[in-house]
Amino acid sequence: MAEEIELKTAPADFRFPTTNQTRHCFTRYIEFHRCVAAKGEESGECDKFGRYYRSLCPGEWNKGREVRGRS
């Protein structure tokens, strides 16, 4: 029998009440990178912020950011 897949996205944020989530995406992206800068890449505490921005931002944006981030 196939495993059940659990889908999650970022929790609701009162700062972004409208349906356009561009700013929400950007804010979560910044939060993730601030966390990584403060705690290091090995810290698992920043994983939730990474999941949030990857679920909110369009896939094409995430690909571009990952490529630029590795340069």
C-alpha cells in the first residue's frame, strides 16, 4: 500500500491578509536567510523558514534563487 503524503504550507500571517502572496514569499525568503546567517547552515532551526518560502514562492523563482545562491 502506498504511503500517505502529508502536504503543508506556511501558516497564515496577519501581515499579509490579501490574496497576493508576493510580499509574504519575499519576507519568508529573507527570514530564512537571516536565520541561516545567524545560526549557520548546519542548524536545523531554519528548516521551517526554508519550507515556508519554498511553498509560497513560485517554483521558477525558487530555482533561480538556488542557482544564484550557489555562485
